[in-house]
Amino acid sequence: MTEVSIVVPTHNRPSTLRRCLAALAAQRGVGALEIVVVDDGSTNAAEVAAAVASQPLARLLRCAPAGPAAARNAGARAAMGTFVCFTDDDCEPEPEWAARLIRALTAGADAVGGATVNGRPGDPFVETSELIVRALQVSTHERLAGMVFIPSNNLACRRSMVLGHPFDEGYRTAAGEDRAWCARVGAAGLTLALEPTAVVAHRPQLGIGGFWRQHLRYGRAAYHFARTTPGHDWHEPREFYIGLLRSGARAGFACLALVLVAQAATTTGFLWEAANRSRAGSTLPA
């Protein structure tokens, strides 16, 4: 019987997917393991299929393009494991990543997230993105008992839990769906925990254009999150942003400047989405 299923949504990134699958095939310390790759409507489907076929533990599930939230839900439904770990196609988990997440689950957590680090040392765009995620994790962990923001590229739970609490498929892009999931799970009285020894190296290819678009998406998703998430505990206080600027300054001038760019992009995305939805009479993100 399969103990652990690892679900990887992918879209048009066969080369990074190959590196991800090689890292997942090298996992140790867990029982029977499978890797479920969900192709979210890639236009280079043959290359994606070849990457999956290169790893005997991996199998491919193709879906119409609907975004990573829908892809993760489809992967969880198709999974055979008692536990499901989620990561992304531009990530490379360390060899004991899955085992450490599963140990935290068996110790009592309902969902657990590990530590995601910059897999491109010296790249200020990736470093700043990870710095912002870490700041959000620290803030939610300190303020909210038994609740914490866990990015979906380093997340594990029992399969039964994600089937009962699926990702919100209204989030059509890679932004906000994981924070909304954590908020909903926490509101249901379930416990989210961190396991800092479960490490994933994140290797996105950003540049200034990609960095701006990423945080623009975060802002658009933040509008939907604010409109659909009951209560205000998950809304960050002023102290969070002050601390974020300080963290950026400690990381160097480039990271500080990019923290400011990220906040400008997020604000722009939020206001853009608010204006669009007001005209359209809808709260669902595009």
C-alpha cells in the first residue's frame, strides 16, 4: 500500500520538472512512494510526458488548464497514499524532506510546512520573494495560535484532509490559493505547523518583469482573499510591513529596493482587481 503521494502541478516547464522529479526520486526515509505529476494544460505536453517517463516512480495526469489549485485537487483525488506532499515543478526538495514532513504529521499536526530557501544564491529577485514568504510565515505563526501560512510548494497533510478541504479553484493563477487554504483549514479548527528541517530549494526564473508580474498576481489574489475570508486575523498589521522593510535592508540594498517594488506591485494588483470586479460585478479572480 502506498504511504506517501507527492503531487506536482506543472505547466510548460519540462526542464525544471526533470530536476524536481530527480530530487523527489531521491527521497529516503519513507515507505512506498509515488509521484503524481498533474499537467495543467501544457502546450508542450510531449516534453512534459517525456520528463515524467524518465522517473519510474512518477505517473502523469493531464487536465485542461485551470490553474495550480485545480491541479493540486486533481492530484490529491488521484493519489493513492495516506499522506500527500505538495511541491512545485521549479522546486528541489532535500532527500529527507518528505520523511520529515510525515513525522510532523504523525506527531499530531493536521498540516505541516517546511522551510523553502533560495535555490539561486545571488539572485536578488528569488531572495526577496523568499524573504517575503518567510516574513509572512513568521508573522502568522506568532500572531495566530495553531495557524500559520504554508506555501503550497512545501506542504503536507493526510489525503483525507485535502479531499475534505480542497484548494479554492476560483484562484486561477499561482497566487493566493495556498493562503486561502491555510485560512480555511485554520478556521475549521485544524492545526497547521512548521517543520524547519524539511527543506525545499526554490529555483524560479524571475527577472524584474517576472518579479513584478508575480507580485501583481499576489495583489489581485489578495483582493479576492480579503473579500472571501471571514474575519481579519489573517490581514497583516502595520508592524509586519515595517519588519519586512528591515529584513530587506539587512539583506542588502537590492533586496530592500525589491521589497518596495513588490509592495507597489501588490498594491497595484489589489486596486486593479477591485476596479475590475466592481465593473464586472464579480469577486472571482481571472
